[in-house]
Amino acid sequence: MHYLLLILFAPVFFLQGRFVKKNTPKLPEAAGERSGLVGVGPRVSLLVLGDSAAAGVGVNRQQQALSGTVSAGLAAHFSVSWQLLAKSGSNTEQTLKMLKKRQQQDPFNFDIVVVSLGVNDILSPISAAKWSSQQRELIQFLNYEVQCRQLILTEVPPMGSFPALPQPLRWFLGKRSDEFNGVLRQLSKSEPFTLLDFGLKPEPTQMASDGFHPGELIYQHWGDSIVEAIGDTTMAN
């Protein structure tokens, strides 16, 4: 139904999209190290992978962002060798190509991989069916080529709640995010990964100043949820 409305309202969505792009502040990725070693205990390796949310857009330092909160949480139990591979604007196809190129040049593996992808795919013309195929390929690559022992994907955020988006564009992208989350739930029935239900409707006061990216409190909640999903014993070497 919402694709029929896309056809009908395409000119409106196009103009609103241009308005949002022009008037939304372009925030930088969080500053700071993108790899490190923290904590004491059994050794585990962690990769945080994905888009601008993985890169920490919305906060000043990586310690406040996803890589910082997850590595700090795991450091209470483990010696964590962590790395961040993320770039603003990245979608699933681009991320998979980047990983394959890196793996060919210098093979790598990680015990834990945390993925933040989907928003840029939703903003593109890609169909849910095509995205499902790309996500399946990414999941299988991380499980079998990178040989991760625990793979965690987060549901796409509820874009229908993003304060930066005007109506009816906000409504349409909210429906798209619901559809893409349905894809992830279906994949979780057949592929070995943990799907994290974010479980937090973003309040405007908790978002970054652009009204589009997470603020520090959301990153902290997100990171804590990931650490809880990982558990405190399953990844010990």
C-alpha cells in the first residue's frame, strides 16, 4: 500500500527529501581511536561495522559512541581487542564490498561482530527483496569468512519517529523501516545471528542536534543492550 502512495506522492517526497538534505546540519563522525585494547581477562576480538551510527555521528568522541560503549562494557570481563570499520553514508552493498576487498588483501577474523546498517538502504530505491539478499550475503560472509562466533544486528531505527523528517515523508520512511525490520526478523529464523530489538523510541531530546542521529544517551542504551546480548561468558576463548 505504501508503495502505491510512493508513486502518488513521489514529487512531494522528492521535494521534502531535498529540503531535509539542505537544511539538516551535517555532523562529523566521532573523533578518536578506531581500534584498541581494553580490559583484563580472556581475550576476545570485536568488530563494530556499518554506517554513520556505527561511526559515532551525533557525539564528540568514540568513547561516547557505539564502539566505545560496547568495548567498555565487555572490558569488565574480557581483554577486548576492538576495531571500528564504519563510514557515514554506507549501505549494505558498499559495506560488503569493502569487507571482501579487505579480506582478500589481508585476511582477518573477529569473535564478535556488531552491525549497524539499513538507514541508508531505506533512503535509497532498493527493494526489500533485494536488501534481504544483500543482508543474507553479508551475514554469511561474516559468519563463514570472518568466522565470527557471535554476530549481532540491530533492527533499523523507527524512522517514523525521527524529528528531522517532515510529514508525509516521515510516515513513508517509517513504513519502510518496518518493512526492512520484517526482513531481518525473517532472516533471523534461518541464519545464525542475534537480532537486537532496540526497544527505545527516540525522544527528540535524546537525539543529536541534527534530529537524525543518536545522542549520547541512546548510544549508551544501545551499547548496554549489545553487551547484555553478548553475555559475560559465551565469548571467552
